[in-house]
Amino acid sequence: MSSLNKSLISVIMPVYNSEKYLAKAIESILNQTYKNFEFIIINDGSKDSSVEIIKKYIKEDKRIILIDRKENKGIVYSLIEGINQARGEFIARMDADDVSLPKRFEIQIEYMIKNNL
């Protein structure tokens, strides 16, 4: 296995009341062609069904790590909390209302490694 396939990416995604877009965002990460990642999702006190949606995906994919907070502390606090939990060599940021193209991580990690970044 090349170093390209060994590098762990920590994907950090804060979530706050994102039920409308959340499933598509999660699926776009889980369907990446590059598979060596952990997916840290921080629920920042959502009042909608965001947590239930996340828990459904946790049952399907063990790469998902949920930080479930009852109180909303904001995106900066959530990102710092996710970064502190991250074990990856690289960190990828994701928003709960975004969709990543399937080769996002593959292209990014290849570039980073080839350019010694």
C-alpha cells in the first residue's frame, strides 16, 4: 500500500439544525473514492432531527464519530472540539449543507503528498 492510501484524513463537520441537507452531506463523504478517513460530526445542540439522521448513518459506517452536545456553542467551538479529537494526518472541513464530489479526498490527498504539504 502506498503512503497515499495510508494517510488518515479526519473529516470535521459541525451540525446545527441541518436536517434538510444533512443526509446528502453525510452520503457525499461516505461515498468518497478515498476510504481512509474518520468522520467526526459535532452536533451543536440541534433542535431538529439532525441527531437521529446522524445516528442512522453511525449504524451503517463505523468511521463516523459523533460528538453530541445538547447546548449550542457555535461553529468555532465545534471546530476546535473536532480538531482536538482528530487523529488524522490531514484535516478536511465539511459543512452540513454542502456536498463533496466523489474524488474530493483522493485529489486533495494526492496533491498534498506529492507537494510535501
